[in-house]
Amino acid sequence: MRDGIIIQILLVALGGSMFITAFLSLVRRKMSEVVVIPWGIGAVIFIILGLVINPEGWRNYISPTGLALVIVIFVIAAYALYFFSIRITETMKKNNELAIQVSLLNTEVEELRKKMEALEEEDSVKDEEDTVGN
């Protein structure tokens, strides 16, 4: 029974730490809302699992060493996914900045194109006047 409670406490603690980390990452603008929402959902799922499940006979399915190994692998995977999520957010921010810059450049190109057309019209009018004047 004691081991089952330890597993439940670990699940609730993991869910709570995931939720707090995701919230702090959102506050510090390391992650965007789109990326934080799955982390929050996952955290709530772990908290609910920790409160609902009753892992009484877990030793029948996995050894204590195997359970420790699974926990370590899961924590490492969650840590890696956290940094992957931060990189995704950084890429999304850079993509938005690039889209804004492209939009501004397109506006400038359009203005330059109009100026060039006006200059070409003026040049063609001068050429016609020179031709008619001779």
C-alpha cells in the first residue's frame, strides 16, 4: 500500500510541477499559449491520474528497479520536450517577425514600382516631345 501512495504522490507532484513550469514559461514568454495549452492539459491529466488510480498490485507487473527506470526515462523525456517546446515557440516568434518584415518589404516594393512607372511615363513623354520638336 505504501508503494502505491508513493506512486500517486509522484504523479501528482509531476503534474503540479509540469503545470507550474508551463505557467511560468508563459509568464516569462518562453512559450506561447498554443504550446502551453497541451502542457497544461497533460499536467491536469497527471494530477487526476495521481488522485484516481490505485496502484496496489503494481509489483506484479513491474519490478521496483523497472519502475525507477521508467520514471527516470519519463522525466528525461519530459525535460527534453520542454526545451523542444521552447524552441518551437522561438521559431514561431521568428516566423511572425519575418512575415511582418516581408509585408513591409512588399509595401516598399509596390511604392518603388509605382515611382518607376511614373518616371518611365515622364521619360516617354520627354522622348515624344523631343521627337515632335525635331
